[in-house]
Amino acid sequence: MQRIAFLFALLAIPALAQVDFTGEWAPAYHEDGPERLPGPELGDYMGIPLSDAGRLRADSYDADRISVVTEYQCRPHSSDYGMRGLGNLRVTRDIDLTTQTLQAFHTYMPAWGSVRTIWLDGRPHPPAYAEHTFQGFSTGVWEGNMLTITTTHLKANYLRRNGVASSDKRIVTEHWTRHGDFLTVVVVVEDPVMLTEPLVRSENWYLDPGQKIVPSFCEYAAEVPAPVGSVPHHLPGKNTFLTEVAEWYGLPAEATRGGAKTMYPEYRKTMPKPIRPAPEKCERFCVCTTLADCNLNETVQAPGGAPAPRR
Amino acid sequence: MRSRFCFLTLIAAAALQAQPPGPPQPPRPAKLAAPVDLTGYWVSVISEDWRWRMVTPMKGDFASIPVNAEARKVGATWDPSKDEAAGLQCKAYGAPAIMRAPGRVHITWQDDNTLKIETDEGTQTRLFHFGPPPAQQGGEPTWQGYSAANWERAPRGVENPDPFPIFSVRQGTQGRSLEVLTANLRPGYLRKNGVPYSAAATVNEYYDYHKERNGDEWFTVTTIVRDPQYLTGPWITSSDFKKEPDGSKWDPSPCKAR
């Protein structure tokens, strides 16, 4: 009881809004760990309001593509996917020494050495015909203690790295808030080509000043023999891997195909039955909070019980 | 000389504005002091952790939760039929987990200093108490525990509540988040498949309101669960809720163990 009283006494001192995002941040993979660490399962479009075009595009994906097509191998994560994917983060800032005003934040993420500038000096976005890049053009404004960032001029990239693509027509809004040593970033993707409604996801980091930010290396190499110029793909209706995720986890196949209706609680009332019942115990990626503990073959077993057989 | 004069004039004007402190004023009621309006009906949009939230995960699926070996051992013995027999169907609907459940929340002010969150999923009620904690704390632990709340303040407010005006807060420092700390919890599940939390668990939450380009209103709640018995470190998630025009989709349903 004393402990509870102590906790609430602490809260009597209100937390302070934190405006300074500068520093070294480590990601918390406490949501969708298996997707963001080892990588998503093929055909897993769950939680994404995909359009028919977006789904068709995703279905055509063959994982050999990044092994065969060298142009894809060192393709950076865009600034929106980068916040969801693998990413330690360093944030620095520019202060104008004459006006003493904050001009910009800069972010660095080791994955492909991605560098971004978020302008806070009120400059406009460039005209529509200006160059598109993986990091895009970002401007920010304050709303209370929240930094709201708008990014345009993005190159096409991923919404999920199993072929769920984003188009170069998307506009991304981010909301950054810092609470103590935790950073929360809400990323809102509006993509008129691949999505039917905005995709809203949020990610979390914790301040980790001692972390080592590493340089990025990426070398092109043909990893799988293939005819020159070929692009591995599946033609419409020919991808036989799309139901794997539903079978492994005992999910309705329809739900794994994504779409806005599947993202609302009432979908559970009309959700079809699974293709097959879920295994009795977890068999794949059963822990998975860091790259070190995300073991595909780890099977959890009850004390004294035999592990469930793997299919 | 001229710029020095201007600077001194500015200082003098600021000093005139800085009135001597008067008698202490009672704090404004939290409802009046609210920097954002969180009231209304909101739906959780399941764009994250879909297969751990929209369906009951498999036994032993601890993915994304920093559990220790003891939690894995306990989680591996999960048996929903035992929970049903014991009348413990609400174990996965406690404060550490309820905002991650798929469902709708209805937020209202119960009184000037108490914000109420009702959930249709599991029909739970949470009360966020502003102001000093009651003299008599504790009592029987419950699924929702006791929640103390504050509107997050601007940095410098505590140590220097009356800053010299020309150096007053810069852009981006006005707090407008709702901060909540919950404890005195009845042990339950972080996830419906029996991932345990103990009576020692505490929950920090931060509610942040945002309005999107298409006019949709959202709040995102960052939830930080600490549990020295079952977690190796804080478990941090953030859940996104979209505002609805009314309660027409409100659909109360009881707790389910499976």
C-alpha cells in the first residue's frame, strides 16, 4: 500500500511536456515484432486498408525479386516506412544563431544511412514537378507539445516489406510527442493509389544515449541465378503462397487480405472461419522483441509437455 | 547605444508585467483546464498487431512482449476453461490491456475532476482522478485499479512557475497531453492468451489528440506497462482511436475468456 501511495505522490508532480527530440533513440519492437524484425509473412496484408490495385500489386510480389534485381537490393526505406521498420534513430537540430529560433530537425537512421531534414522555418513545399526522393520533403509545425510533420515528394516504396507497395502520390503526416524518455510517432499515410483510407500507425522509441549508431553498408550482388533482365513475379491469380499465413496462424484467409473493413472491431462478427484451426501452441516467432530473441524455430511448451510438432 | 536602450526598455516592460505573486489560487478544475477535448465516442482502428488483437492468439505466443522466463512458464499453462469456471473472464480486460482491445470507448466527464472511459468491449469503466490523491488509498485491487491523472505541463513549470516574461516558454513547449498512472491492479493478462501481469504491475499512459488533413479526429494512447514479476523491462505500445459522430456503433459485449 505504501508503494501505491508513493506512486501517486509522484504523479502529483505533473510530467513536463518535452519539446526537445534531439538525441539517440532506440526502437521498441513491442508491436508487430515478427513483421518488423525478421520480416512479414508472404500474403500478410492484415491491418492495411488496401485498395484493389494495392492488393493486386502486392500479390505479384516474389521474394526473389530483391535477390535477383540488384536495383532493389540497396533501395532505402522511405521516411514513412523507415519509422515502422528497423530503425535506431538519431535526431539533431539547427538553431539560427541570429534569431535563436529552431530551423530544422535532422534524422539519421542506420538502415541505408537515411538522412532527412524536417524544416521548421515556414518554407513552402516545392512545386509538384520537383524531384521525388526516398525521404521526401518534410516541414513541421508545433501543436502544443506535438510536432506535426507533413512530407510530400516521396518515391514509391513499401507499406510492408512483403510487397505491399506505396505510391509516389502519397502524402504523409507524422505527429511526434515526447513523454519523458519515450518518443511516440504517429504516421498517417494517405495514398490515393494503394489505400482506400488513411493508414494510421504509431511507433515508440526510448532514449538511449549510449547506443552505437553504425554506418550503413550495402553492396549489390546477384544472389540467385536468373536470366539477365528478369524480374521475379507472380501473374494475377498464380501466387500459391498467399494462404500460408492464414494456415500457419489459423486465420480467416479473407482477413489476411487486408482492406478497410477488416480493421474495425465489428468485422469480427462477419469474419469467415479459418482455413484450418490454429495450432494448439505457438510455433513461429513466439517471443520476438529483439533481433536476438526472434527465433523462428522456438516452440513454447508447457512444463513437462512435448513441443507441438511443426508442419 | 540604441539597441542597448531597446533591450533595457524591453526588460523594464517585462518587469512591469511580472506582478508580485498574490495569494495562492485554487487549481482550476481539470475539466476547465483541459487543453484538448477527449470526450465522445472513439473506435480503435486495428492497423497494428492485428492477429494478436482481432483473434485470440495461440497459447505461448508472446511475440512483441518483453516477458521473462516466469511469464513464459505461466503463459504456457493458460487454460480459458479454468478462467470461465472461476468467473475470471475479465482477466484480459484490465487497465494494462484494455486500450489494446478492439472496440469502442466512450469518454465523458463524470465530474469536474474525474474523466470516465467506458469500453463496449468487456463493458469496463475506468475513472481518471485529477487532483491530489485521496487520503485513504488502496482497497481491494480491481481490473482497472486506481488511476491518477494530470494534464502534462510545459517544461520549467515546476521549478520556475512564473518565468520572466521575455524568456517565457518557446514554441512547442505547451503541454497538452493527458498523463495517467494506474496501480492497485488485480492480476490479469496482457494478452488474451494468458500472458500474465502481476499485482505489482503499473501502467503509465499518455493520451495525445491529433486532427488529420481530412478532418478526422484521433487520439493515440501510449501505454507503458511495468511489471517486476513478469516483464524484463517496460512494455510500450501505442493505440490509435478515431472519433465517431455518435454512439450508433456502440456495441457492449461481456468479457470473454477465449
